[in-house]
Amino acid sequence: MFYWVMSTIKISSKVEESSWNNLRELAKESKQSISGVLTEAIEDYLRRHRVRPEVLSHLEDSMKAHQSLGHKLAQ
């Protein structure tokens, strides 16, 4: 049987005490480690905030195609 092992790093940061307590409660309720909850939260944050290159490319193409409209709207 093959198991995939992901490498990990140790981090240190400061958070508000109430946020930390809420995180600990969530980990306990969901039967996960704090590390697991943090990893999931970081992955979710990155997924929601990172713009994929193909989206930026389509945006740039659209802006070029409608440049005159952009100028009119700016006036």
C-alpha cells in the first residue's frame, strides 16, 4: 500500500486570544488537530483570494477589446 506524505513546516504567529480559542473549539468539535484546521483554513483563504492566470488573461483581453468604452465611461 502506498501512502503520500506531505512535508510540513513549523510556523509561529500572533493571533487574538478569542480567535485562538474559537479555533481550538472548532478543532475539538470536528475531531481535528489545530494544525489540520489551520492548514484547511489557509488553503481555503488562498483558493478564495488568488486570481488564476487565465482569469487575468481574459480580463486583459476584454479591457483591450473594449478600451474605447472604458475611456467613455471614465469621462
